[in-house]
Amino acid sequence: MEKKSSRVLLIGVVLSLLVLSLVSFSVAAKELKVGIIQIVEHPALDAARQGFIDVMSENGYVEGENIIYDYQNAQGDMSTANTIAQKFSIDKPDLILAIATPTAQAVANVIKDIPILITAVTDPVDAGLVNSAEKPGTNVTGTTDMNPIDKQLELVLKFKPEAQKVGIVYNAGESNSVVQVKIAREVAKDLGIELIEATADTSANVLQAALSLANRVDAIYVPTDNTVVSAIESVVMVAEEFDLPMIVGEDNSVRSGGLATVGIDYYRLGRQTAEMALKVIKGEAEPATMPIERQKEMKLVINAEAARAMGVTIPDELKEAADEILTGAEE
């Protein structure tokens, strides 16, 4: 009788261990799948993506161990972005990170049952991604990269007080850029300067657009336009050739040769987006009720080498106020 009881007990222990091992295997095998869609490669958007991945890693989601990233780049082409969106709708990742307005629109148009975290999107409401910034009401939430356009255009007058005409280069096909240009028109009017517009629908046309401004303006302003920033070196070349101070929308464009900005740190913006994503993953919040977040602190970044190349002097007040002064274009 004792032998039989021992045998039953042993079998019970073995079965328990087997169940535990299967559960452990199931948990270990469960990997979080995140689809990442990005409109184009350029330093700002790349930095946002890296910031997101870094925070996920810091919180235990390590690529190759328990999280899989399906990174897709549309290379500036909306038909490609739509194809990627369709792919994600079939693959059904646990979460989607959409970087920049056009790609956010692509996935939001076809995917309604997967949480979509956006970043580097200027105006999510205008883009039709959410009902309101305070209460999205959809499967979309995340961070906006709306710039302090007023402070950026004020920089033009601080570097060149006599400036009367400022050229702005943008892609009229990007809703995020259209929003910024609309704001810039009003700001320019308040500052007593005239805004001269030049559009480029592809990165290949950015140089021609910049050149069209060369003899007509006193300075150039580049907002956070994905098309133009992906070819920022073309605008830098024109600015240097014609001694035009070039104010930009974010610090990566300063590092790529722009003169200065009071703007977004996209790496930090990506990190902020990941913090929001973690709440969704853990079931602590839902996109529909998570307000769109802004970056709280903007940085004044100045490129001293660009100042020399564009024939301008950095005013003492800006030197004192700067969060960072670069001594080379690629720091």
C-alpha cells in the first residue's frame, strides 16, 4: 500500500514539474512583436526610433530575447507606406510604432484593432489620426513634434536684424508641413517679415527649391519637413553659397549643417513615446483615453561652424542662452 502511494506521489510530482516546465516554456516563448513604420531615413526620425528601442530595452524588452521589431521604411513613397500598412494588418503585431505623419496616416487608415503609437507627428488632429489631443478616441496615441515656430523665426532676426524676407522650403504634400507653414505665415506677419515659399515634392527637388530662393530672401527657414530634412545638405549648400542664415526645426538638422534652432530633441521624443507604449503593453492605459504628449523642454542649439560658413556672427545673448554650441557640423 505504501509503495502504491509513493508511486502515485511520484507520478504527481513528475506531472506537476512537466506542467510547470510547459508553462515556463510558453512564457519564455511569448515574444512581443512591434511593427515599426518610418516614412524616410534621416537623423531626426532615426533618433526617435532609437530612443523608443532604448527605453524598451531598459524596461526588459530586449531584441533577440523577448521582443521582435519588424522595421519597415517607406523611403519617402506613400504607395510603399500603404503596402507596409497592409502587411502589418495581416501580420498583426502586438503594437505599431508609426514615425512621422504620412506613415502614421497609412497605418491608421487600415488598422483599427492594434494599438498605434505615433511620434514625430506635428498635428495628429489635423492629420485625422485622433479626435482630439486630450482624448484621442481611436487606437492611436503618442507624441507630437509641433515646434515653437515663433521662437524659431525670432532667431532669424537675432542673427540678422535687418532681414525682411525669409524663405521657407517644404513639401506641400505633407500635412504636417502645411500646418507649420500656416503658422509660420502668421508668425512672420507679427514679426514684420515676409515669408517666401518654395516647395519640393521629392528629396531630389529640394536643391532646386532652395536655389529658387537664393537671390530673393535674407534667410532660410526649414521646418520639420520629412522630405526636405532628408535632403538637408542641399539647403545647407545654398545657404552657405549665398550667405543666408538657415534656421531649422530641430537639433539634428543643426548637426547636419543648419545654423540654429529652438526645437525638439527627437531621441528624447522617442523615449517619451516608449514610456507611453509600456503603459499600453502592461494594460495600464488605452490609446483612446491617453492624451497626445508634447516634449516639455526645447533646446537652443547653435552650430558655430555653420555661422562662419553662412557669414553671420553669433550674438552674445544667444551664446549665453544656448543649451549647446556645436563647433563642427557633425557632432
